[in-house]
Amino acid sequence: MGALSHIRVLDLTRVLAGPWCAQTLADFGADVIKIERPEVGDDTRHWGPPYLKTPEGADTREAAYYLAANRNKRSVTVDIASAEGQRIIRELAAQSDVVLENYKVGQLKKYGLDYASLKEVKPDLIYCSVTGFGQTGPYAQRAGYDFIVQGIGGFMSITGERDGQPGGGPQKAGVAIADLMTGMYSTIAVLTALTHRDRTGEGQYIDMALLDVQVAMLANMNSNYLASGQPPARWGNAHPNIVPYQTFQTSDSWIIVAVGNDGQFRKFVEAGGRPELAVDERFATNPARVRNRDILVPILADMVRLQGKQQWITALEAAGVPCGPINDLGEVFENEQVVARGLQVDLPHPSGGTVKLVRNPINMTGTPPEALSHPPTLGEHTDSILRDVLGYDEARIAALRDQSVI
């Protein structure tokens, strides 16, 4: 009954960027039919441990990685290298509004499953291709892994500790941001194309590239470079223009202190028993603190190490100094705000256990997303979709299974 319950998506993607787009559409009610290889399925089904466990504690075949990007979908196993498998995909495309795929450039053409071919059976089809570098350009045939794209696209040049500092050097993000952001941009593109189709009757082709997205999402860093001609440098957890605005190690953990003005600096050092720092001419103003960063920060680091994390957070919050802990994921899911917002959802699974997932974070009053069904087991809906969507009878389904087409 979601806002997109009138939309059917044929999902030929695997791993993360494409499945993330498909899952977002599914969260809002789209009927997402995930096409997977017989016996093997999405690559990420095997990217474990960890795996989902049964109530008895045994591993299932469902890797946690796969579970993160495939809720609310239906799984059909089809061998698209076979003529009969290609026929099934074309018939499903004719009954769909959207096709998502992330095969290598040109690979689906040999199967007759490229946009030009499927447009013949569904003229108003929305067809979205997700690749590392796009359908054109000298890199089009390259494999575009997220890690590599973070490097080529400039993200790692501005992420990581400064050269010359302990641990200095480029650093990738702790999560596949190019994949995830490409999934989100793809979702926007699909919804835009559907709106265009509803107004004009026209389908269209969408060419999404991880590199394009990675470059675009650098936002103000791009503008800084384009305005100055100077590539931005890595600053680790520090800020190039505000001091102190960084992480500090306490006696038992780490905290973030984000001093935004001179008054907050005074309150910070008073809380640490060093009020004289606020009137020292080297540190009294932010421009002075920036100029004397290398002198001030070691003094503040020694000050912060004298107390524990919670002592600091309690004192700084009371003083009105922006601060916060650096939580591990155990602490995240115990955090009172995270609990109050209901971000964790528990869904029943055919294994007899429960899948613990994070809900879609969009909050809307009229058309909210919902986590209604578990990420499907491999081929869980093959028979029902062939029967109910394509009208195949049991004998035909059995014959396709005997031929290893499904």
C-alpha cells in the first residue's frame, strides 16, 4: 500500500549500488523482482561471515552484507545465458515499469536484454544502468570498484590524517560511500523518469556512474578548488579554519570537541581547569588559535586526557560547548536517541529466526516507508512470480527447472 505500490521494478543488479536503489524503491511499496543466478545468487550472499543465524545459533546461507540491501524484494532465479531465461526476462520487462542493471558496458546486448531490445517490448520503460565509469569515455570498460573510485574521484585526497602526522596519508571511508550515494542518486533519477513518463508517456535510459557521483558529492570541496586552483589538503579530524574543532583522546576513550567561537573556547578550557589559555594572546581568538595550532593542540590534548569520556561530555554539555562521543556500533544501537527514533527493525525470516536491520531513515506523515518483509532467500518467489505475473502453469515451471533455466 506504499506510495510506489503501482510500480514494478525488475532488478538485475547485485552487490550494493544497484540493490540499494532497488531497496529504497521497495521500501516505498514498489514491487521489486530481484533476478539472481540459479544456485549462486547475488555475490553478497556469500560475503561472510557474519551470517544470519537460526534460533539454534547455526549459520544460514544469508550473509549480513546481503541482508543490508535487499529487504522488501522478491527473488527469482533465472539463467539469463539461456534462451529460455532471456525470454523470461523479456516477458517480465514487458510487465515492469523500471529495469535496473549493473552489468559491464554492453554485456546485456548479447542477451537481447539491453535498453534498445527491451524498449521494443515496453516502449515507456525506464532503464537504469549502474557502472563504475559510465557508458562512455576511455574508462567505460574498466571495473569500477568503490575503493578504486574513492581514489580516482578525489575523496581519498581529502580524507585521512595530514602528511607528516602519525598515521598520515590517504584513507578510504569506512563504508562504500560511492556505491551508496550512486544508489541514492539512481533512486532520484528513477523517480524523476517515472514522473516524466507519467506526464509524457515517454520512457528513457539512465546512465549512472560511480565516478560521476563520487566527484559530484565532493560539493564545497570542488568549489573550493575551482575557485582557488588549489587542491584541498587532508586534515584528518581537524578543521582547516577553526581550532579546536577535532577529536581528543580522554583517559578512557575519544570525544569530539567542536568549538565554534571564542566564548565556547573559554568555557572549554575552564572545564579542563586551564582558564588562563583563554586570555593568552596566542589563543584568545580563533585566528590566533589557527596560527598557533601546533602549540595549542598538544596542550589541549594533555588537558583532555586527565578526565574520562563521560566526565567531559557531561561538563561540556552543561557549559554549552558542542561535543560528542565516538560510538562503536554497539553503543550506537544502545544510544537513547537511536532507540527513541526506532531505527532498528526486526523482521521474521524463513529460517525461523529474526533479521535485525536498520529501517529506511525517511520520516513522512502521509507515505512513510515500511520494512514489511525479510530479504528474500535465493529463488524464494520464482514459482509464484512465473505463475502469477507471467501466467506459467506448473508443468512449464517444472520443465524450466529440469532444464536448469530457473
